[in-house]
Amino acid sequence: MLNRHVAFQPTGPGSQYGRIADEALGQFNFSWSGALATLQVAHQFYTWTRRVENHTRGGATFEYSQDLPGLAAWATQKTGWDHNQYSLSGVLGALDAPGEWFIDTDGPQATLYFWPPTCKQPADGSVSIKNRDLALSANNQVRQLTVDSITFVGATLVANNCITCTMSNLRFEYPTYNPEIPEMNAPGQESKSIATSVHGTNNTIVNFTLSNTNNHGLKVGGRGNNITNCLIDNTDWLGTLEYAPLAVSGLHTTVSRCTVRRFGNAGVVTSIPNQLPHAAGEPQKPPYSMVNRWLEVSHCHIHHAGLIGKDTAALYTGGWASAGLIWRHNWVHDASEKCVRADDQSRNMSVHHNVIFNCGVGSITDVQAARSGIGLVLKGDGHMIYANTIFGANYTELCLPACIEPLKAFRRQYPFDPAQNSKSQVFNSAARNDFGFPCSCHNSSYLHHPGGNQSAILNLPGTDLGLANVSGMDFRPLAGSPLIDAGIVWPPYTDGFTGSRPDIGAYEHNQERWTAGCQELPGC
């Protein structure tokens, strides 16, 4: 399912807000009116679904309602809409390939049309249908609930306000599905899709697999939760930031040993709740205290990211909700655009001992494709960035925007920093710096110095890092590597090094190789 070139069609010249133009529409001998249009248009980290209006058989255009939220300044733009994509479904004429189906609800009795994937009669095989959204629901306050060794097929679990609950050895196949994206309905008409979710305090989620959903993966929120050893595969076919394979929010929460792969937009999305504004309509304020504020993602393997959406990142956060996040000892690679990203007004993150590579590997219909492949981009300020190994990005490996924080119409922001990353600390990392857009700006005195302190950064384009076995996921430096003993000593961050000085990068020469990702689950 996750292949933009199969599922989506590029919009053509003449497209604009409320109107798709594409000569390929003229080849169909039926009208698409009433079909479901899945739209990746305008600011494309979101995807919208709208019904097709005013399409005639053989026509090369159709219209849709001009009520998409969050378009920033795109609604008034007349050009640029041909660097977008869309797909159509939900009419009988579109049923033209094995595995597709259509329900005709016109008339006194509904009719199901189905093309079996095997091209055999359904009676010669088996057909399963989704009959309900929820297989297990635990609402209100639930204490010490244990759910163990269950396989959920075509339905899912929702646990709200769980206290000291344990979810272990669970497997979810096709847990949630919705062809539409109700969260992106017209303002005032939004609703929510069902998500596999656990919310509460001091819960444990362990040995967990989830696969094959067009929208949500796993959502976890609350305080003191622990998610470990999970495999989440083939999610968010719609390619929207609204649906993350693994979305974790909370304080004193750990995510470890998880593999998240093959997804449409952002993969692992983390946040720490912040104080609310004093009055409706006010921007969100900074955290009132950083003391004991943390959420950690460690030893996770995140790859094949952003396969459908645009403006994506494999590991993602943004805003004041990023303050206190710790991202360490992760492997992040093979993303269509950005690999690791902290978005506008991020603050006070710790990002260290990560291996990040092959960023910007997709061929995408995007006006900014040439500068979208970024290894690590942290906006805002106050970050600790050290001991990372970053290589193979098609634009730049290390991007620390330095100019004033931009005012964006679609984002309510608190005070703007006149120079981003002026206080961030960056050291002992292997990464190619870039000093141009979007990592800096032409009217900034920080143009040639993005970030605060920068020490021991290997910034030599084309340099062989001398890693042991990249294809075998062994990123330790071999003897003779330029990374060995090339770092600076900065206690306590560099404690435990061998040799005369710390090595640059995520691994020390001749030390034990740490690994990332799930273990001993089917598919790991």
C-alpha cells in the first residue's frame, strides 16, 4: 500500500485551491462525482479527504469544497498546486484491480462488488470483513488490568485512565481503518478516528506488534508509562501527520527497543504536555519549570519513513512540547525527506548517540525536494547535541537554523527568539554542516555559525568515516578511522571513553556494539 507512485497521481497544470486539473482524468468513461478524493495539496504534512464535485465523464478537472483547514497562505495562491498529488476511490467504475471492493448502497438493498486478490471465486477461498472497531474497551479508572497473549484482527483496544496496567504479548493486525480523515474535516465538523491507545499512569506495554492500518498505529499518553520491545509496521497509508505509527505523550515516560518501519508520514512522534494558556486564543507559553521534565526514546530502529506524505520526518517533535525530550541510541535511516526533526520553537532537547543515514532517498513531487533530505534538524534553542553519526543525506546532515524564529499564520507561537540555536551545544558528531536555507537565513548575523558552541564536528564532505559494516548495522569506527580520538572531553557527557580522547560519533572504537530495535518478536 505504501507506494506514492501507485496510490497517488500528480496534479497537473491549472490546479488550484478547490480544483484539481489532470489530463489523465479524461481517459475514464464515467463520472468521478461523489467519489472520495484523498488530497495532498498545499502545506502537505496533512492529507485531506473531500468528495468530488462537478466532474463530467471524460473531463480533465474536478472540484472539491474549499474548506481545508490549516492551509497557511496557500488558499490565495493561484500557482504551485501542480506540485501536489491526489487519489480517487469510492465509485464502481474505479474497481479495476484484484483486491479492490465497492459497496453500492443505492436501492433497497446494498450490493458488494469484490475482486478477490487471487482472482478466484470467494467460495474457493476465504473472505474476512471488519465488523467492529473495538474488541476491548476499558474506560473510566481501571487499576492493575492485565491484558496478555491476545491477537486482535480487524479490531483494537482502547484503555483510558489506566493505572498500573500491563499490556503484554499482544498482536494487532488491521486494527483500525477509515477511508476518510475526519480530524481534517471543515472547521467545526471535526471528529476522531478510532486509535489503538493506552492512556494513564505507570502502565507497561511490552512485546507488542501492530501492522497494516491506513491511519493510527499506537497512541500512549499519561505519566510514568513504559513502552518496550514493539514492532509497528506498514501504517499511515494516508500519509498525514495526523496519524503516527507511534505517538507518545507524557512525563517520565520511556520508549525503548521499538522498531517502527514503512509508514506514510512521521514515524515516532513524541511530546511532553505543557501548561495551558491563561485565556482562550492565547499562544502556548514556555514550560514553567524544566525540573524533572523528561520523556526518553532510546534503542529504537526507525526506517523507511515518509513513503506517502510530504514535509515528513522519521523521528519528530515540535514546539514547547519538545522541552525535556531525550532521543538517544537510535538508528534512523531511509527516509524520503528528513530523518530526525524538532520543529518550530523547540527547546531544551538532548539528542545523542544516534546513527542517522540515507535521508532524502525518495523521488517525490515536491517543489522543495532538492533541500528536503536532512539528517538532523533542530529548530529553536537550548539543545544538547553530541556523539551522533550522520551520513548519506542528500542535502545536509546537520541543520541548526540560526535566524529569528519565523511567524507562521497556522501556528500560535509565544515570544520569538532573535537568533535560534545561539545557546545550543554541539560536539563530537560526524555530520556535514550546511550554512544555507533552511539551516540559516541571508539576513542573519549567524549565517556562517548555525548553533551555539560547536566543537569536534567532522565536517568533511566525501570523507570515508571508516565504519565497520554499515550494511550489517555495525557503525563502530575501525582502526584508522578519522573519528578515533578526534573528540573533546566534556564530563559527564563523554565519561567512559577509551583512548587519549573520546571518539567522534555514536560508537567508541573497541567498545561493545549497542543495537537498536525490537528483539525476539516475529518480524524483528
